[in-house]
Amino acid sequence: MKFSAMIPVALVAALAMSGPLSASGGQHLSRAGRAPAAEAAPERHAPAGHAAAAQHASPVQHAAGLHWSYDGQTGPDHWGELSSDFRLCKTGRMQSPVDLGGAEIPGKFSVKATYRPGPLTVLNNGHTVQANIAEGSTLSSGISRYKLLQVHFHTPSEETIYGIHYPMVAHFVHIDYAGNYAVLGVLFEEGAHNPELDKLVKAAPPHERGPEVVSGVTFDPAKLLPANLSVYRYEGSLTTPPCTEGVHWHVATRPVPASAAQIAAIHAIVGDNARPIQPLHGRLLVAGAE
Ligand SMILES: [Zn+2]
């Protein structure tokens, strides 16, 4: 069943502009992907002021030091059983990541990232490497405006397109004034050396370590974005415990390049940190306009 056959264009347009992307009677996707993720985003519904602090905190701290991982007894299949705080990882019906191949509604949707260069602050939270972003970078999506908190990496990509992983994805994590999260995913394909990414590759801590400013380096997150920010869009969750839902997901339809050596360098640090693909459970998946 295709959503495009069921949903009036006007409704689709409205959904594409704002509000949760959900629809009844949708199909389930099979678990195409596998591979182990780390959202590293602060929890939603957090008290005011928590967001700024949380971008410096390890996600492990979400559940009082509870350990989780990407394989074995603390791997993704067990996250929902590790703690009542992680329940949504098992019971949630709007979980991420998802396969983007089923996006059949052309949404004419694009976002505008106004990212600015600033100091490079990097950390390794034990699940991913992350750059914290100073105030001043924003993402406009429909009628919503979010500020950029941090960017982190997964190898391979968590998102798949027709079941295929890209070798790496960057997740730009944003928050709005009300504490709602928006993530912009940018897929990497193997190709040319990426000079901006290289600043992160060179500074990435090989082991768990708190945030440190890299002296003498200016990092411009805008330089990690494709020229045209057409996006897939859907409503999802953090891809790491506690798998909090209500996250507005955007994934750029166009990948950006990174060299094999750069991707290998990030993978050597973070390992396989992609959560398996989650079922759509009837959610709308809006494809980006070309
Ligand atoms: Zn992520």
C-alpha cells in the first residue's frame, strides 16, 4: 500500500510543513539493516538548561551509568530490557533509524542550515566521536527553527536506502526553544578527501574523553553539508538509549565525500555503531524534492 494513494495532497503538504508524520494502516519494513549507534543527544522533556549541559555529557549518564553497547547482552536487541528508562527502545513505534527507500511522497521539502564557523570542541563519549558547536548555528525546517548543538558520527550509516548502508553518516543534532529535537543526517560516500572532516579526524579522541577545545582550529559545520539541502523527512527517535521519540528527522538526499582513509579513521575509533533499522509502523516518509 502506498501512502500516496491514500492521502490527499493537501494533507501531505500540511504534514510536510509541520507536525508529526504519522498515518494509519502503513506497512512494516523488514529489518534490512543490522550493525550496531549513539545519538548522544540530550533527552527530550529535560528541564530548562539541561540541553546545554547535556551536549557535554555522556549518554551513559542518561541512566545513571548503565552500560549499553552495540553487540552482545547489552546490544540493540536488549536495550529496552536494560532499564525501565530504555523501555521505548523496545516498545516505541516511532523509532529510528529507518530505511529511506520507501519514501514515495515528494514533499517539496527543503531545510535551511545557517551554520557558522567556530572553535572545534571534540569528545569521545564511548559510543561516538562528537564535535560540540558554539551558539549561533541554526536549522530552519518548515516553520520551526532549531539551534545546532553537536555533530557526531556513525559507521556505517544508520539510515539505509533500499537496504543499503553508506559507509558513514554525520548526525547534526538541534534543539528548539521548547526542547524539541531535530536531527539532520548527512551521508558520506567514499571519494575525495574532505578537508573540513579532516579537522575532526585529526582531533578525534581515540578513547572515551570529555570535551576539549582544539587550539588553533576553526571548524565550519556548514562545510560538511551538500550544496543542495533536499531532505527525506520523518518523525523518529534518538537512535541510542533511551530512544526518546518526538525527534524531527531530516536526512539529506545527497551524500558528501570522504576519503576511504578518513572513514577508516573514524571507524577505527567508533567501531560498528549503527543501530539496526526500525519498522516504520505506518509513519509517513517524505522524500526530498530534487
Ligand atoms: Zn546519531
